[in-house]
Amino acid sequence: MSVIEIQHLTKNYGKARGVVDLSFSVEKGEVFGFIGPNGAGKSTTIRTLLGLIHPTSGSATLFGKSASKNPEVLRSVGYLPSEVFYDEGMKVIDLLRYSASFYRKDCTARIQQLAETLDLDLKRKIDDLSFGNCKKVGIVQGLLHEPELIILDEPTAGLDPLMQQTFFELIAQENKKGATVLLSSHILAEVQKMCQRVALIKDGRLIQLEKISTLKANAVKRVSLGFQGAVNTALATQAGVSSWAVNGSEASFLYRGDINLLVQGLSKASLTNLSVVEPDLEEIFLHYYTPGASR
Amino acid sequence: MNLLLHEVRSMLASAVIWAAVLCALAGLYLVLFAEIARDADTFKRIFAAYPVAIQHALGVTIDSVASLPGFYTMVLTFVTLAGAIQATNAGVSILSKESRDGTADFLYTKPVSRFGLVSAKLGAVLLVLLATDAVYSVVSGLILAGAQASSGVVSDPAIFVLLNLTLLAVQLMMFSMGLAVSLLFRRLQSVLPVSLGLVFGLYLVGALVNTDEAARWLSPFKYFDLHEITAKVAFQSDSLLAALALIAFGVVAAYVVTLRRDLHVR
């Protein structure tokens, strides 16, 4: 049984599109990335999974159960939303104790340990906290019951780089202990660093579901060339070449396809420089999300 | 249970203030009773000079204003108005709080069913209203006992118990109305204008109709005829049924809408 199972999930907001016919699953122990630009439908998917919103059609289950029909399943889930809001009149420790009271287990030591790791003052009032510190409260309240599934929606917004590193170390530790992680983000470096598989979502539809390694292997490569004399424009028409750009005697382009065919094409040109750069996810991302671009 | 206690705790400070307001209102008016009873004819003439609509709005009945139960019905009109504001405020705010404060993501992702969540929240308001009214009943009972001792006229205590229960009934009806109105908004930014508008709007409607008109069912403030309760020492069954129906309407709507509603980010 998959920890997360989404089957043909569609959610419309009146006439507005949320997600359309989305299907994927996340297996136990996996760190799964969920990438898309703002408004692509990532939060809609997560909120449907958590039972906060109801699907128009299809299903979204956690541990084989729908959270809206079986809220007990949420006992094993920790959720960190992109923006955190709490009762501002409460002290941090009171809020965390209140949160812990829903899980019927003593989380006192765990709260202390997480607060120390994240350098969070438990005695302060929520009202007095900065956005970053509020986010830390969110992290602690998401992890205090040692959930089997951790759902993170744009988790690093508001955290400084050092705290981001600490946060990802924490998540990696939880994953090592057996927790499954769903990480939704538009910051691709963190997905690249953390995840084994990734789903790319665009306009509410799943456009790619791959292992990170496969995605990078099959993706476009950025090629930059320096020519002796004039640029050989015949290369621009070669199959697999896109985004052709010329600057004086230099040209650059994106290449997708058999690398041997590219080498054959290049052999006819007289070059002063050649670089083929392994694409990072940013480039893959841009390729998929440039308006009009397709797979 | 944790959720219910949390909600009760969050309403406790305002409940103490409301209980004090209700007791102070009863105290302030009832200290006047000895004077009014002594000079009954003058006061009856003064009240008789008011237009009928104003007499209704003030809860005054000329014939009985000089008796303690009759005078208390007038006092209770104001106490009920204040109690209704407390209850309506609670009704408008209790289920809209999460979408207003952005805390829905926190609460609704906990392992609690929405049915359990609504039940805990409604239960918390019920407890707070019962506690407020219990404090008010004890304090007003002591004040009434004092007023009876000083005037020398003793009335059936059951009258005052029944009259005080109408406070709770009106509060529950207004709570239910507040709940129902709050459900119409996807995100209710400000509670007080809605609850005050609802209370004073319905109070005004009540002031314009007589208790024997069918139109009285438009205003929870007119469901119970305090003078008839005083005379018969009993509730009218149609009033009780109508009150129960109105309370049930808001409560059922709260469950139905909350169970189906999508919860969005603030």
C-alpha cells in the first residue's frame, strides 16, 4: 500500500481550475518532490490529501484512507503549510502543548529537543514572533508527534539559509528513521538535494513523474560553442536543438536527444570552445514551464 | 475534550465581563425598585406618557410596573439585550474564527472529525452561556431577595426562575442565528458589526410588534411573553417549540455546512 495515493484527482473552484486528472503515488520511506509554479495546483493537491478541501472527482488517500472520511489517519501525518498562522494570544509552549494534546502521547521531550535544534524560545508569545520564528513553531508542531508522513508545502519560506540547512537535516533524520516525505516547492535546489522522485505539475496537470536521476539524464543539455570565424547556422536546424542564440562568434542552445548525433553535427564545425553543461532542475523547470513549451 | 477546554478557556475572560455586565444591569435597575414601588402612581403616569412602541421597546407594562415581577420583566429586557449580544457574538465568531485568523490549517489537519470539531465548539459556547447565566441567576436572585425584603412583598420564586430561563432561551436562539449568518460568509473579517447589527436589527423588529401578532416569530426577543409567564408561572408551549426549532436550525446548518465546506488559505 502506498503512503500517498492520488488517482484521477480533479478539483474545480466553480469555473476556475484547481487540478485536473492528477494521479501519482508516494511509497513508504520515500522523499518525494512536488514541483510547480505558483497556482499550478500543488497546495490544492496537498489540501485535498489532508481533507481540508473536497475533490470534485477522483480520490486522494493517506495510508489507503481518505482524510476527510477517516480523520484518524491524520494522527500519523505532520503538516507544515507555506504560511503559518496561530492564535496570537498564546505562548509558543502552550500552543505546542495544545497541538500535542491531539495525538494522545507525551511530546514534552520532543518539543524541547526540536526547539533547541531550531533555536526557538518557547516562552514567547506568538504575537511577538517574527515570520521566521513563526515558521519554526510550524516546524515543531508538524514534527512533535514523530509522524510517519511529513507533508511540507513550500517549507523554507521565511527561514534564513542556515536555518534552512538545519531544517533539511531534521527532515533527513526523520526520513532515515522511516518517515515518508512529500516536499512541495518551487525552489528546485532543495528538491534536487532532498528527493528521490519528483512530480512536475503545470496548470493543474501532472506533466512529468520521474526519478530525479532519470529526469536529469533525459532532460535538455545547455551547449555553448565558440566558432573560428562565422557561426555555423546549420546546427540551429539539427533535430533536438532549441533556444538557439548567437552572440558574435559564439552560439548557445539547448539540446535534447542522442548526444552522439550532436557530436556528429559538431564535428563539421571548426570550434574554439565547447561546453556541455549538465542541466540543473532550474533549467528543466524553465523548459517545462515556459509558456507554450511542451514535453 | 482538549478542543472543548481550549475553546472554553479562550472565551473565559469575555464571559466574566459579560456576567459582570448582566449582574450590574440587574443591580442598577433593581435598586430603583423600592423608590418606584413607593411612588407607583407617579411612575405609571410617566410610563403611560411614552408612545406604545417605546413602552414595548423598554418592556414596560403599565399595570404591573410597580410589582417586582412586573418591574423585573422590564429589567430583564435590557439584561436579555446584553446577553443576546454575548451569545450572537459567540455564534458569529465560533466557526468563522479559523478562516478569519488563518488557523484552519492548524486545527483542521488534526486527527479530529469535523463533526467532533463542531460539537466541541458548540459545546464550549453552551457551557460558557450556561455559566454566565448561572452566575447571573445567583446574583440576580440575591438582589431580588433583597428587593423583596425591603418592599415587603414576596412573589413566587418560580416566576423569577422561569423569567431568567428566557434569558438563556433568547441567548441560544441568537447564538443559533449568529451561527447561521456566519455560515453565509466564506471569510468573515469582522465579527462585531455583524453580531451587533443582527441583535439590534432583531430587537428593533421585536419592539415594533406585539406578542400576540404572528410577526413576533420574526424576532427571538418576542418569542416569550414575559407578562404571561409571570401571570401563569409557566412557559407557552408554542414559544418553546419555536425557540427549539430556531436553535435546531442554526445548529444543523452549522454541521451540514462545516462538514461540506472547503477550507482555504487565508
